[in-house]
Amino acid sequence: MLEKIVSQVNDFVWNPALVVLLIAAGLYFSVRTRFVQVRKFSTMIRSLFSKKEGDNGISSFEAFCIALSGRVGTGNIVGVATAIAFGGPGAVFWMWLVAFFGASTAFVESTLAQIYKFPHRTGYRGGPFSFIEHGLGKRWLGIVFAVITILACGVFLPTVQANGVSSAVKNAFPVSPLVSGIVLAAILGLVIMGGVKRIAQVATVVTPFMALGYIVMSLVVVGYHIHDVPAVFGLIFKNAFGINPLCGGIIGSTIAMGVKRGIFSNEAGQGTGAIVSAATDVPHPAQQGLAQAFSVYVDTLLVCTATALMILSSGTFNILGSDGQLLYAGAPELANNYVGYTQSAVDSVFTGFGSEFVSIAMVFFVFTTIMAYYFYAETSIIYLFQGREGKREKLTIRIFQALMLGAVIFGAVKEADLIWQLGDIGVGLMAWFTVIAILLLCPKAIQALREYESAK
């Protein structure tokens, strides 16, 4: 009964209108900003290393690392695998498309977050709830978004991440999911208790290291299968438009899974990137928007593509029809063990090492992602108590910390399918609110971009 209810809610939230809205919004923002994600590519990189203006927030690079740690997680390994399993190789193309247009979406939402940020004793805070309240004049809608963010980032999404890492560790080592969940929760607790400064410090050290290490390993695996790479790209493009008869009947799933997993991974339009962007202390709002646009590229065009090319070039994947029947069985023994797709791909080159490597990578990815989720949810709580800071706010945050750590342990021992649907519901609800709000407030971000460009 629970699974049926969750499935129906997920279908309602992720109806075709949201898929169309996300792609259309990204296209609209690209045109309005004159494709800022292309024109200002070099400026994006330089924006990462700008110095803080004062001591009231975190640096642009720290924000980039926190946002990237939230983006680079289970979605880059398990999410890509599920996209291929239910949407075929063509889903990868739609992930790329979402990332390209999503970079402009990330620019707009992050710039708006800077414009409407507010001060707090821990530094600047803000996000979609702030620009919904102060930009649209809808305080009650801001509260609704904040509550959704707390549930999504504090309960739903951490369970997805914990489930992914417990499955990966179980495949590689004789460790039960419960033990994995408890250990992950314990380490996470040590970090989040230290607040935003400690989260930023850990993110700046761990995130670049883990992303670079994973990409290097993927290059080795893809290099081993280099003769198959041209065919893989051909497979991606043919299946993206239903040209290949094998996946012609699931073209709807191909597009939907590509968009859904793309958004789940890079978070463009979801609002979470805006939350961390508001915490930065930078000279100009548009500068932070450019920095966050670049993080979308790193997440999807680099890390997600690395996973996809490993899986597809190695042939370690299955494709399922809408009725659950196998359309292609490249790895029938893996069934719905999606993380196993990536592990087997690494094993195709490093025999007996794939499971261990991917499980270790998953631990790093998941740890930093849940750490970022905590920051998003904590900021939402701070917003709800805005103007009434004190013991109640601190007590609420402590209670929430315990709830979130419990969700991590719960997610580690639950079945993957139910957990993924809960995560999709959280992402979808946040995306609905954020995209509609930034479409209405887009002129503010465009004005900020024009001012920034004229000053250069």
C-alpha cells in the first residue's frame, strides 16, 4: 500500500508538464541571457576564486564545493545507471541537454539568491524561500517551500544517498547495510554539528579530490574500451530520438528519465544551488551565478558522462520496458542492482577491483552530498525562524539533526525502488516551486547580469 501511494504521488509530481517546464525554462533563460553559459565560460572559472568581501559568509569556491558536493553523489553513479536501465542509452543525451540549458537556470536562481539573501549570526543565508517572499511578496509560499526543502533534503534525499552507499558497500565488502548506515550517520554527525564553517572546510578538501579521482579512473576504463566509444556515442544519439527499434517504444521514458535523473544529479532549477549561493560574500550577485553555472557542467558533462561511458562501453547494463520486461540484457545477473552496472564496468578492466573502487567512491560522494543536504535544510529552518533567532531555533536544529541521521540509517536498510521514488518526489516538488518563481523574477537576474557586464 505504501509503495502504491508513493508511486502515485511520484507520477503526479513528475508529470510530463514538469519535464517540459524544466527544458523550456532552461531554453528561455539561455536566450534571455544570450547563452551566458557559453559566452562567459572563462569568467565562470575565474569567478570560483574571487575573494570574500568580508567575514559574513563563505567564499565563492567554498560555495562551489558545497554545491558540487550536493550535486556529485548517488545520482552520478546509481542515477546514471537507472536512467540507462529505464530510458536506454538515449537518456544520457537528455541529461546532457538538461545540463547545457540547466547551466543558465543555475545562473538565474543563484543570482536571485544573492540579491535576496539575509544576514544571520552564522553568516548570510537565503534561497528560493527568500526570493519567493521578498521578490514575489508571498511569505506563505516561502514557508511552504522551506518545509518541502526540510522534508526533501532532511528525510527523502538522504535515504536515497544512504541506500546507494549501503548497496555498493554490500557488493564489495562483508558489511551489512545497517552497519554502513550507522557508520555513515556517525561520521556525518561529527561534521554537521560544527556548522556551516566546518561543512565548507570539509567540502573544499574532499569534493575536488573525489571528483578528480573518479574521473581519472573512468578515463582509464573508457580508454581500455576506446574502440567501442564511437559506437557508444552513436547509440546514445540514435536512442535519444527513438531511431533504434530496440528503444523506439520507450522514447517517453528515455526523455523523462534523462530529464529526471539530470535534474536529480545537477540540481539546476531545484533550488538547492540557490541556497548555498546565498551564503557567499561576493562583490556582485551575477558573479556567484556564473560560479554555480559552472558546477552544473562539472557534475553532468564530466562526472555523469564518465559513468555513462564506462557502463555503455563495457556493456554492463540492462534495459527495461515500461512493463518491466528486459529489452536488452547486457548484464542479466545484475537485475536491478543498478550500482552493479558501474562496478562491473570497472571490473572489466580491473578484475576484482570494481566493486571496491566504486563502493569507496560512493562513500565519499554520499558523505559530502548528505552534508550539503544538511546545509540546505538547516538554512530552511533558519529562514522559518528569521527574526526570532534564539533557543527555539537552536533546539529545532538539534532535533532536525537527529531526525536526519535517523533517515540515513533508515535509507541504508530499505529497498532501492521505494527510496528512489521518495527522493524523486522531493526533487520534483522543489523544482516546481523554484522554476516558476525564477521565471517570474528572471528580469532581476538579467538586470544584474547587464550591470556586471557593463562594469567589466
